[in-house]
Amino acid sequence: METERTLVLIKPDGVQRGLIGKIISRFEDKGLKIVAMKMLHLTKENAEEHYAQHKGKPFFDSLINYITSAPIVAMVVEGKNAVACIRKVVGATNPQEAEPGTIRFDFAMDIGRNIIHASDSPDTAEREIKLFFDESEIFDYKRIDEEWVYE
Ligand code: IDP
Ligand code: MG
């Protein structure tokens, strides 16, 4: 089994709209495992580092304002092919283009308020997890249902 870890952020709109529980439930219901979690309020510097690849794009400044506008919830989620799996659960960047049943379709309307972030590749995940968590904050444990989730 290809076990992977990925970074998920519930963005300020997800927190403000009271969707933390519903979003986490999507991952837990799927069989994915939360191995780290915290609430934090990003500084401009943190945000610019996390979104460095988008520096210079027209939406960059508004993206930084948005992601630093209120607290977020950061988590590390683990499971079989977790990176690609979670991108599917999350849906397309633009909620208008996301498929029904995805988090972004079901809970959001606008690309600039798309409520959640998930790493886009295993390499990105490794980089992003390090930005948010020390190794000591990530837990290695077995969920009691693992033998019923995986063959
Ligand atoms: P992703 O979050 O699906 O990986 P990216 O292309 O990496 O999408 O963009 C990062 C974030 O920047 C998006 O989630 C969204 O919040 C914001 N964003 C991307 N494109 C636009 C845009 O065209 N207008 C406004 N915000 C955008
Ligand atoms: Mg991205």
C-alpha cells in the first residue's frame, strides 16, 4: 500500500462559516486518518511562503489577504494515495467547475472563497507539511477500523 501524507487547510471562510466539522467528517468518513491538527492565524510572511508559486499572478495579493483574514485549521491527513485521493474529495479549484459531491462544489460558490487547500503532489505535500508542522506534532497511530478500511 502506498501510504502518503498531505497537508489540508480549512481556509478562513470554512472556519467562519462553521464548516470545520463537516469538512473533517468527509475525510474521516472516507477512511482517511488525521495525524496532525491545529488552528492558527497565518501572517503575511507565512502565507507568501506557502503560496510562493503564485507570486506575480493577478490574484496573488487578494489570495494573501483572504488566507490571512481570520484563523485557519491546518491538518496532516494520511492514507493510501492520500494526495490524489484528497484532491478528488476536495474538487476543482473553481467551485463552479467542481463535481457535485466534492467539498468545493457542495460548500462553495467562488474561486476566491473555495474554503479548503490540499497539496497538489507528494513533493508539494512534503514541503507544505514542513511549513506548518514539526515532526513531533505529527502522530503515528493505528485507527481501530484500519483492518476494515484496507484489505
Ligand atoms: P488549488 O487550491 O486548487 O491548488 P491553485 O491554482 O494552487 O489551486 O490556487 C491556489 C488558490 O489561489 C486557490 O485555491 C484559490 O484560493 C486562489 N485562486 C486561484 N486562482 C484564482 C483566481 O483566478 N481568482 C481568485 N483566486 C484564485
Ligand atoms: Mg495549489
